[in-house]
Amino acid sequence: MTLNPTLERVTDRIIVRSAATRSAYLERMRAAQSKGPSRGHLSCSGQAHAYAAAGPDQSRLATESTGHLGIVTAYNDMLSAHQPFEGYPQIIRDAARAVGGSAQVAGGVPAMCDGVTQGEAGMELSLFSRDVIAMATAVALSHNTFDAAMFLGVCDKIVPGLVIGAQSFGHLPAVFAPAGPMSSGLGNEDKARVRRQFAAGEVGRADLMAAEMAAYHGPGTCTFYGTANTNQMLMEFMGLHLPGASFVPPDSDLRQALTEEGARRALSLSALGEAYTPVCDILDERAFVNGIVGLNATGGSTNLLIHLVAMARAGGIILDWQDFSDLSDVTPLLARVYPNGLADVNMFHAAGGLGYLIGQLLEVGLLHPDTKTVAGEGLQAYTRSPVLEQDDLSWGAPITDSLNPAILRPAEEAFQPSGGLKRLEGALGEAVIKVSAVDKKHRLIEAPVRVFDDQNAVKEAFKAGEFTGDVIVVVRFQGPKANGMPELHSLTPLLSILQGRGHQVALVTDGRMSGASGKVPAAIHVCPEAADGGLIARLQDGDIMRLDAEAGRLDVLTKGVETRALADYDASASAAGCGRELFGVFRQSVGTASSGATVFGE
């Protein structure tokens, strides 16, 4: 199949745009490769320290040149998605030993739950935790004793942070091992309905708590298609998972077999193995374009508009939001998974999942088929599903049929012709919007604005009955420089209530919305942000704004706004408490959302 011309054009311009930075990055990685397996350069004392607690592997590490695997884990048992990782290191060690290699936990990285911190002070650390994870990954691998690495992570900032950190050791192979989704509980739409009822005062906290506990009830990833599950999709589209690994449930025999095979595969990809494939060669410009296509085709999380930019820059590749928007225009939406539909990820996987979806996109030329992957083949390998028969792991025939067209459709019968991610431009600068779950009648809104500097003030205004007509709610001073760019997902229920009352409603913010951005149009990640002197800091109640998601416009119709003084902002509320005082240097040095909101430089 001939590649889609827009896919080719966007890829080519990314390659040209990134030529200098990508070349410099690859030069560093080739220099690291040329030194050979790192632990051979350690002193005898250094090696003895590294192997002292290696148990049965100690002698082998000291005297033989066999592959040694470093494990970087985001395990904790507060995150349901990460609790299954508790037993992974032993599984990996045993699998490595069985093929003559060895493995050690190189280090742990923090993993916080955005679901717990929504609307709380801790959410202001969430985005910055990604860069902390990247730095912690570098510390874990800095002992230079490993020939390859396995990365254990699932959720919102964890996978992007691990990918950024892995690329600082891009001369090593990297295999990412997921944990899988929890079993289906209370349906996502039913959960959302109870949340709306609680926000409207129609049910009490006991009913809300019962619904939440029925939805989040066991080990594994949350079953809606938010950032965590979008991350898992990306790891397959970009070739860092084994094919079909993303949505296999925890504690299943197939899940363990995939983890074991991941360890064996990582060792085989090392310089001491049969097919040396460092992660710097997997994560090239084409792999990131494939990831963007996957994001659009599945209606994935808006958070990845920030994370993919930061992940790419770690490998010298420069993406911008226009790349996402142009690819969205030609990528059909092939999946309906909550919040873009009623199904959860278990239903999506059962209907054919990523294997079917990747096959469809390959057929219409919307993916680069020949990228390098940890499977050792191009993306065609990712159209097949893993099968475990009598303890033997294999991959079946390509998945060519959807078992539920209400969840997964072929490209020629797509739910909509475009992916639903759109770059917005206008007087405020630039922003992005996800409209895959937004009804067409809500994609064009012209209304007066209500301006808030804090999401709690929006909630108070709602409780006071102040929203009585069409409104564009502006929540500013929520960008990375102001307070770390928290998600504002806790506003979703009340904005949905206003929309349900027949009002035209939208959110405009320099903050983030959520991986679960849904039915209310939200122009997010506004750049320049208010704390950086953006025009959003000059808006006042009653100004008329026009949001046109179809045309990609975000305009202020009131005249003279640009001549007003900037609004005053008291940053002290976000300066301390809940650990925020430790992140002042991050707020001072972080880049713009459009450049990845990273502290590692523009």
C-alpha cells in the first residue's frame, strides 16, 4: 500500500526540522555504542559492588560475558495499575537465567495517581513528576552495568518519563512491559452519571463512593481510555511493547508469558545478543509519526500532545502541534472507547483491539510499516495477537475482522473521517482541542466569558447558581510556569450539567484538561500562558470569545483587549505545601506546553 501523502509530507518536514538536533543525539549514542558493554570498563571494586547481592548470578557476572538486564520499575501498591509489578522482577530474573543471562533491579521511579490528586494540591506536581521520572531513570542506569533494560510502567506521566530517560541511554535496547487493565466493573457512563448527580446535589457522598468503588475495584489499569491506556497503545504503535501486550489482564498466564518473553527479547537485542537493536534506532521520526496516527485513530488523551513532544525532543526530534493537527485531518477515527463511546478497553481488546486497528491503518497507508521494533520486524507483527498453548507463547494470524463494529470499524467505515485533535490559533496564541467525543452542534461556540484564576472558584460560582446562559469558562494561571499545569478534570461534571441544561458551554485554559476529555469542548494548553504574559491574562468577564473547532480558530471578538494591563496573580498559593516548595526551580525553568512543558530545555 502506498503511503498517504500527508503522512509522507509531515514525516519529511519533521526530519528536515530535526536534522541538526537528531544528528547530534545519534552521534552521542554511536559514541556510547562504540565503547562496548559498559560493565567491562568498571574497576574490579566497582564490579564487586554491583554484583555483591546478585546471588546466583554473582559469579557469572564477574567471570562471563553474558547479557545483563537492568530493570527500572515504577512499582507501588497504591496505584492499581502498578501493583501487579510487585512480582515482575523475579519473573524477569528467572527468565533471564533460563537463557544464560541475568537481571537486576537497577532502580525505582516515583509513580503518582492523577485520579487521587484531581482537584488537590498534589496535582500541581503531576506534570513535573514526568521529568523527575526521567531523571530517576538516568540515575538507575548510570551505574553502566547493563546491556539492555526493561521498563515497568503504565500510567499518565510514568511511561513518558521512562521513555525520556531511556533515550538518555539510547544505545541500550529497551523493552516496556505493561501490567494490563483491571477487569470491567461499573460502566464508565454509569460512573459519570453518578458524578454529575453528585455535582448537582441529587445524590449524597455515600452513593458517589459506592459508584467509584464499583468502578475502581481491583489490580490493573483503569478501564477508560485516558492517558494510561493511551500510553499502552503508543508503546505498541512505536514498537516498544511486544505485539498484543498492552491489554492482557494482570495475573493471567498469558501476562506472565509475555513478561518472560520480554526479558528474553531484551537480552537478544543487546550488543551481546543476536540482533542488536538499541532504542535510539527504534524511536526515530517515523515511529513518532506512527504514534501520532495511533493517538488520532483511537481518540486518545490530550496529555500526549505534551508528552509526545517532550519524548521526541529527548531523542533530538522536534514535533509541533501542527504535525498532530495535519495528521488528524487524514486519520479516520476507528475506535469508540469511553469517553469517546460506551465501551471500555477490555471490550475494545476483545473486539480486535490494537492488532485489528494497526492492520487497518497499514492497509490505507497511514503507518510507516518498516520501523524497527522490539519484535524484530516491522509493524505487521503488531497485527497479530499473542496466544499461549501448553506454556508455549506464539502469535496467531493477523486480526482482520472487528467482532463489534460499535467499538471498532474498518477504515472505509470509520466513525468519523478525522481523528478529532485540532490545533487552534487566534488572538490568544495557540491551543489544542479534542473533539472526537464532542457533538458537532457544540463545536462552534460564541459566548461571553467568565474568567477565573482557580478551578475552585469555578465550582463556587456553579454552586451559587451564577451560570445561567451560554458561557465560555476561562481558567487561567494554570500553565506550567504558574502552578505546574494541573489537570482540571474535576470541572467536567459541572460543565456537563450546564451543557445538559441546553447551554452552549466551553472551557478555555492554559492548563490541562485530562486524558478523559469528553463531551464539553475544551480549548486547552493555551500558549503563551497567563504567567508568561499571554493575552489570556488580559481577559475580563463579559468579553466575547468565539471557539470554532472545525476551522481551528480561537478568537476574542471584543476590541481593545490587547491594550489592557495584565491581571495580577498571586503565586504564593502554589509555592508551598504538599511538596510544592521543592519544585520552585521547575516552575522557573519549564518550557511552554507546545514544546513539551519540560525542564530539559526548549
